[in-house]
Amino acid sequence: MNNDPETSLHPQATRRLAEFSSGLQFADLPTDVVEHLKLLILDGLGCCLTGQPRKPLTAEQVRDKFRALTRERVSSDDAESIIRTVAMIDKMTSLDKLFDLLRT
């Protein structure tokens, strides 16, 4: 264990970060952070579903691939709800619905 205060993390850094994170509400996030979060979610979903930057899938191919990949874990209704939610993510003011769907 590194006890050198010049090169080690503050001993309470993890606790302080956890306390801050656990109390954070969506409404507390600045607009630019929310917008960036939306882009990161879309980017992450796109990377997970396509994975081929030189040969990108069409929107319909992405939807079909998502349905196929989630068929055994997510109901058809939930999959369609997730697809609709992701398609409208740029208009969302809260990501709670998306997170709720992804948790099921």
C-alpha cells in the first residue's frame, strides 16, 4: 500500500465520491452534462450493436440486431419500448425511463 501523501489518493477519496454520487439527482446535473451523457449512451449503444465503423448498419439493421440480441432476456414489448426510447433520446429531459427499461 502506498502511504506517501504525494503519490497516493486521498485516504477518503472513494468514500467522498460514493457519498457525492449516492446523493446526486438527475435534476442536479448541468444541461451540458446531460447532453453529453445522452451522446455517450447513444455512442455506447451504437458501438455495442454495430462494432464495424467501416461498414455501419442502417437504423433498421441496428433495431433488428438489438431485437435478436435481447430476445432471450427482454420481452418483445420491453425491447420495442427501449428502441422507441433510444430513438427519442435527444428529446428526453430525464433518462430514468431508459434506465428502468435497461434494468428489467
